[in-house]
Amino acid sequence: MNRTTLSLIAGATALAAVTGFAAVSSPGATDEPARAAAHLPVERTTLLCPQPSTSDLAETTYTSFTPVTEGTENEGGAELRPATKNPKSGDKPVLKPGDPGKPVTGDASGGEAPALVGTAEGRFAPGWTVQQTTEVAAGTGRGLQGVTCTAADTEFWFPATSTGADRTDYVHLTNPDDSAAVVDIELYGKDGALKTTVGEGITVQPHSSEPVLLSTLTDEKQTDVTVHVVVRSGRVGAAVQALDDKLGGDWLPASTDPSNSLVLPGIPKDATAVRLVAFTPNDADVDLKVRLASPSGLITPAGNETLHLKGGTTAAVDLGDITRGEAGSLVLTAPDGSVPVVAAVRVLRGKGDEQESAFIPAARPVGTRATAVDNTAKGTTLSVTAPEATATVKVTASAGTEGGTPSSKTYTIKSGTTQHIEAPSGSKGTYALTLEPESDTPVYASRTLATTTDGVPFFTVQPLPDDRGTVAVPEATEDLSVLQK
């Protein structure tokens, strides 16, 4: 046996030892079928919560929950800390999450509560979800403002923002890392890109958050604007806080990536006004088909069958009380399938001076599992839609912060419908809901929290995408042929 052969054998043995291959393939073996990737629990999760409010009247509740996930180790931990430019190891965490399966809450009052950076590891990481819910009794943006703390990313789309005189819209940028992030903010109105003065090269310092008032970026006052956040270096969390002088306010999460098919789930059944805002980054025009997935099936709203979008512009249409007393979800499609779109709706409840607003962006499908926290026995509505085919979903209510036992129930969502789901009973206090699709068809969902204060119907809506509890890990096999090249 010559030296070259010995070297090859030694190299192959070392490669197998380092990577942990489970099988050995001979150099020309190609007849084994490819194996599906295994889905394993994530080992680390980072979440970012924007500064809740600057109002002295703000009352904020943070709720943390990690679903019980099979295959996790017994070790780990999680905490939420202020996003400060000079973090100190001795700073106390704002919230110390509980064991998986047990929700934990914390409170903050006034306008000094900071943005937060949260980290979970080990058994606390898979599906870790934190909800930030703020009630503001009066003033600009008064109402219920809710947002699910999100992971950092490098690109975000926010239709349905505004630079109008009656709106005060901020895009909050939070940097969780040790190095600065550089961000560009682009604005698009009814005629295309708006001229901005300081929207390029915004620096977000490490472990800090920057709220950027949209009206300071441009002199143009437009009712309907699409915001595009692009991160040049680093990564950030981003969310828009949209506050109205008379119609309340809420957080606007990012729309799903531009697509030729969008679902905006969970418009409340008692919505008194719905305004759809959409944008296409392409140069081509498109007539966007508009349908409502109602409890009885897909319907086309009379007079609003399509929304015409010019390439690179933002368009809007008032759909009125489109739900007519029944929960619904908007389903948008580009007929030729070649023009990607982002979209969101502003929803109003109440009448006259007693109106409140919330926002629903185009959502990602639930995926493997979605989690919603800060639910209570009264004022929580869960909406699920299956636009393409009939689906089944398993809904589990966790034990509550004041006790109770977990309970589960399976529901059938008929094709093209939106169903209002009553949460399983058994929880006391604040509890979490998890949704797990049991069929292959895409399912979309949202959760609404509602309360009435001084006759005004306060509410907030959060879409429920996959909670990122697992990650696909491809199965690898050893291929000695790479050593012969």
C-alpha cells in the first residue's frame, strides 16, 4: 500500500470523525435515495422589542412563553434586557422567562420604558415568543398597541404607513449586535419614490434602538406610504408605530416578502372601515385581484374586485365594512403571477369620536407551529384561514399565569374560509395559544386582543407566523470521491 493510499484513508477517517457521518458511501455510489432533512429544536433565539411608548399614560405588559418542544436538552435560560449603548453585566433583566409551558408577565409604566433585547438558549429557545402590549388612555395614538417581539433581519416592507398631518409614524430600528448597523429607509407614495433628505446611511449603534419619525425624512405629505428598510451592514429588528391624532394607533409589523399571492388574516367581524394599501417594487403594472375569505367561502367584494397598481407606486382603496358582521381575511393575487406585491390594511372599530385603529400586514403561513401570548378569557379572538384547501389545525391553550391545565382541540378549516376559533378552556390568568397545522395545505392566522375603555373599542391584531421552534438539518453521508479530486 503506497503513501498516497494511506493518506487518503487517513483523511477519510478524520473527516468522518469530525462531521459525525452516520453512513459511508463508496466513491461512485449514487443509487441511494436522498433523505429529507431532519427538523431539530433551535438552540438559541434572539428577540427584539421596540420602545413601547413615549406617553406618560402608557401601561405596558410583557408576556414571555416557550412552548414545550420534544428533543430539547434540560439546560438553558432566557432573559430580556434593555437595549442600551453601554450594556452592563450587572443590569437586572426586565423579565425572567419561566420554564417551557408556563407564561410569565412583567409590567412597565410611563414613557421611559426602553427597547429590549432578549436571548433564550437551550430548552428555552425553541418557539420562544414575547408579546409587548401597551394601553395608552388618551392623546395621540390612544388605544391598545400590541407587537410581537421579532428576530433581527436585513430587509423589511411596511405598506400602510403615512406622512400625513394627522399621523405620527415612527420606524423603530433595534440593533442587538456588538457592531454598528447601517440602514437605508426608502419611501414610496402614489407617484413612486419620495425624495428623502436623511433616509440613507442611518447608523444604529450596538445594543441600541433608534426611532425614526417618517415625516422628518421627506417634505411630502401623503396619506398612504410604503416604507422599505434595507440594512447595508449588520442586522436590525424593525417595526412601525403608527399613531393617529383621532383614530388611535397600533404597531404595524412588516409585510411578508413581495409575492404574487398574499393573505391578510383576521379582519374583525365588527370592523367599521378597512383600508387596503399595496405596493409593487416591479416596473410592471398589475391589477391585483381582491377576495375575502369569509366563514362561508371566498367572495369578491362588489365594486372592489381589483386594485390597480402602477409599477413602483403605492395604491390604496377603502373597502368599507367589508366583513359585514363576519370575521374575514383578504386574499390578494396577481393574475399573471409575475408581479410581486406587498400589502397591509388599516382596520377601524367603533364610530365617530370613539374609533380605534389597528393594522394587519400580509402574513407568512403558520408553518410548523405558531404561538400567541398575552391571551385572556375575555377579549381574545383567534382567526384561522385556509385559502387553498381544507385544513386541520390543533390548538393548545397553555396553563395560565394563575394556574390551570393545558388543553387541546383540533379544528377543521374549510377551503377558502376564515374561522373564528374559541380557545380551549382550562387556563387561569394570562395564557398562551399554539397552533399546529395537521395537513399540508397552507394555513394563515392572527390573534386579536380587545377591551373597551371609556366607550372606545381598544384593540390590536398580530399575525401568527411560524414560531421558529425547529430548524431543518440536512442528513449528510460521507462521499470519498471528494478526496480523489
